[in-house]
Amino acid sequence: MKKQAAVRQRDEWSTLADFLGNMIMKYADDMDLDHLPDPEITLLLRSMRDTYAYYLRRNMIIRHKDIHCNSTSPKFTMDIPLI
């Protein structure tokens, strides 16, 4: 039969960890943690938004270059802010 021993070392962070654990247990029902949005969907939507913003910036830069390089009319400048 194996002997099991639990050694718990206390340091300066263990008191804070105990306090936070107790507060979460105490107020978990009030915080309504079960109804938080799914993090995978949130991260997917953020990734899609960032990819689309990159696409728009890149498309704007290409159009800007095409206007300046292929124009036979008098040159004009367009100040397009790059995000």
C-alpha cells in the first residue's frame, strides 16, 4: 500500500489566491458566470474582423498605387490614412 502525503507550501501569493477563490465561490451566482459568451466564438469573430480590416487596408493601398502609377491625367494626390 502506497503512502500519500500532501505538502502544502505557503508563500506570499497563497493568501491572495485563497481570498480570490473564496470571493469567486461566494459571488459566483451573482456574477452569472454560466451566461458568459463562448470564448471560441468571440476569438473567431475577432479574427474575422481583423482579417477583413487587413484586406480592406491592403485593397486601399493597391488602389492608391494604381491611381498614381496608371493615371495619364494630371497627377493628383490622395491622402489615404493607413490604419
